[in-house]
Amino acid sequence: MLKFIAIIYGFFLRLRYRIKFINTDVIKNADKAIFFPNHQASVDPQLLLSKLELYQHAAPMIGSAYYDIPILKLFFK
């Protein structure tokens, strides 16, 4: 189900942004890894996770400032 959501969301992101992953075999073969976006803009983590989910499960981490927003907290749980 998460891959399906990532594909749909990635489609809409690709309408605006062009993303290219190089050396995807490193991502596929990674046992555990931490991936960081270029900077902490609001769209960069979304772009990164939408592409990573195509190769292996990715678990996002967020700061408490975003997690404590009441409306968003419902989705994060």
C-alpha cells in the first residue's frame, strides 16, 4: 500500500520537480541507512521519501515542532 501511495504522490511531484537517482543498487542493497535531503525545505524530504519508497521501505523522522500540530498529528500516528 505504501508503494502505491509513493507512486501516486511521486507522480504529482514529478509534474513540478525533476528527480534523478544515480546508483540505485546502493539503495537496494543497503541493510540500514540514513538518507538526508539537501536542506530542510518542506518539499525536499517529500521528494526523497517518494523516490526511496520505490526501492525499499523508508521511515521518515520528524521534529516535535511538526508532530505537535494537532491536525497533522492524526496523520503521523
